[in-house]
Amino acid sequence: MMHCTMEDLGAVRAGEGSVWARRHITTCAACRGELEALFQRVAQLKALPALHPPRDRWPAIQATLRAERSRRRRTWGTWTGSLALAATIAAVLLVQPPRGEQGKLHAELNQAKQQSATLEDSLQQYDVDGRVLSGHAAALVADLEDRISMLDGTLAQQEHVTHGGDAALVKLWQERVGLMRELVNARATRARYVGL
Amino acid sequence: MTVALAVPDVIVARAQAGDEAALEALYRAFETPVYNLVRRILRRPEDAEDVLQETFLEVVRNIKQFRGEGYLWGWIRRIATTKALMRIRREQVRETESLDEEPGKPGMHVGANLDLERAFDRLSETSRAVVWLHDVEGYTHEEIADQMGKTVSFSKSQLARAHARLRRMLDEGAQA
Ligand SMILES: [Zn+2]
């Protein structure tokens, strides 16, 4: 007599058994027993106790996370630092500044870049790698850092396609100055709390 | 193990804002279900620990992208499963079916002591993955096939083969 294969039983369990298999199950005690055993194995597997991680992996995850955040901050430090330097050199070399609207934008751009660089310097004082920021301050700082990172991505693209006097570029740099100012404030507030 | 995990929305929101304490709370809530899932699939405990760490690194890096569609556990579980399956594929060399066929191997605790958990441990990692994901986690064969990059019939036949082996091992254990 032909019996159900394990695949037949699996199909019956899933409600997808062939006509033959479904009929066979009703008449064959051996196959009914196999199907019952299958159900029991699955129930036993589901009832197995949870296995717990033998070691705490959070410290390693946290260390990686902090290293990534601080690397990101250092990356804008160098990137914007060299841009600010370029801006200063350009300003010095500019014997005859462009006139009119273009000249005004140019001046605004240089001003924003220099403010950004100054704020970057202030931030170094509050560089709190390793110091625990928690709750609201940490959330705010992380959010600002992310927004500045994203903005820097946009800026890096813009710098390649436009010349110094572009209004969009000025707007982006001014936005960056605003975010940097908030970031310095968030850090400074925290530093006051811990008595620095 | 059935997971019925609910994390307060406020914790998720704080984690998405980068709050370290909230990220750690997520880790604490899910470390055991994630570890249990990947440890059931992977043979070596140290591999499971590595996958646990890789999974949460991805979770903390991408939590902002979690939009709340579907449960957080579903989202985390998918990351963990993908990483465990990737590890099996990457180290396919290790993936030998031979272990399944060596009931007499010393130190394997064969005989009357062979309970379901031990029998399950002796399946290949691919078989373990299919059985665990289908029978315990409730994945469909379509979902398993999709995550493994295999066909639905591969998933179905793997499941049937694995159960046939389990049955045989338990049978041999009972008779010894
Ligand atoms: Zn039969």
C-alpha cells in the first residue's frame, strides 16, 4: 500500500493536500499518526525556551555608533575648513570685487563661510566624545548633526556646479550657519549643566 | 517562542532622533528574540552573536527609515533573517549535510537522550532556517524563497526533507 510522503503531509497540514492524500489520511491510521507527529514536532519547536545571548553586545554597538558620529563631525571639520580657507584666500586676492547684485551675493557667501568656520572652531571646545549626552540634548545634537551632514552633501554638489555668486549657494551656507549655531548652543547648554 | 513585543511609540521616536538611551532600550527589548532566531538557524554561537551585533548596527543606523508600517519586530526580524541567511551563503563550505547522516558521531548525544531540540541542532543550517522560519516564525514558502533567493519548491522540499530527518532521528533515539 502506498503511504503519504513527508511532502504530502506538509501539504495536507497547509490545507493544500492532493485529493488522493486527503482521502488516504482518512483511511490510513499510519499516515494519520505521521501527520499527528508532524503537528506535535512543530508545537514542540514553538515551545522551545528562548536562547539568550551569552554576552552583552550593546557596548560594541554603542562604541561603533559613537565612532561613526564623531568621524562624521571630523569630516565636516576638514571639508568646511578647507573651503573657508579657500574663501579667505579668494577674498584677499579679490582686488576689484564684483559690483552690484553679484558682488553682494559674493560678500554674503564669504561671510556665511567664515561664520560657519568660526562656529566650527567653537564646537571644538565642546567636543564631548566619550562624554555621555542623554535624553533631549543627545536627540537634539544627533538630529542637528544629521541635518548638517545632509546639507554638506548638497553643498558639496553645489560647489562643483556653480560659481561663487550663486544665490542658492548663499542660502545653503546661511542655513548651515543657522544649524551650526543651534548645535553650538545645544552643546554649550549641556556643558553648563555639567559645570564646565 | 512566540514574540509579542510592543515598544512604546515614544521610545521609537526618541531612537529615531538619535537618543542613545532609547536606542539601547530597543536593543534590550529585542536582543533575545533576535539572538534566539539567528541562533536557531546558525550552528555556531559566535556566528549568532556576530549577526546579533550586525543586525542592531543596521537597526540603529536605519531606524529613521522605519516608518511604522508593520511592526517594529517584523522590520528587525527581516534584517536579522537576511543577515543570518547571508552568513550561510557566504560560508557555504561549512554547510555540509554530512552531520545529519552521522548519528554515531561521538559526543553527539545520540540514543534515548536525543530529543527534538538536539535533533533539530543536527540539521544543516539551510534546513534549520527553513524549518524555523516556516514552522515557528510563520513565514510562507514564498517569503522564504524570496529571502533565500531560491524557488518555492526548494523551500517546500527542504522542509519535507528536514522533517523526514527529524522523524528518523527521533525514531532512532526512541529505539536505542
Ligand atoms: Zn498511509
